[in-house]
Amino acid sequence: MKIITNKSKGITLIALIITIIILLILAGVTIGILTGDTRNIWKSKRSSIQNKNGRI
């Protein structure tokens, strides 16, 4: 009598989903850095604070 073993080979669906999520997060961070959106937000907050304090 042969014993049938169920050895799965390849990538599981969960591992694939986790990899895609990590790649999407990295892409979002990279696009944000390349477009400079975070720098513009920081500059606008800084100038807003300076205007409130009366310094320009």
C-alpha cells in the first residue's frame, strides 16, 4: 500500500498577498519622496507657524 503525502510546492496564497502588500507600501513611500509632497507640507506648516508668531 502506498502512502500519499501532500507536500505543497511553490508559493502559498498568503505569502503572495503579503509580498504584494509590502511592495505597494514601498511604492507609495517612494512616490511620496520623489514627488516631494512631504517637504511641501512641512514647509507650509513651518511658514504658517512663523506667520502666527509674526516672523517672516
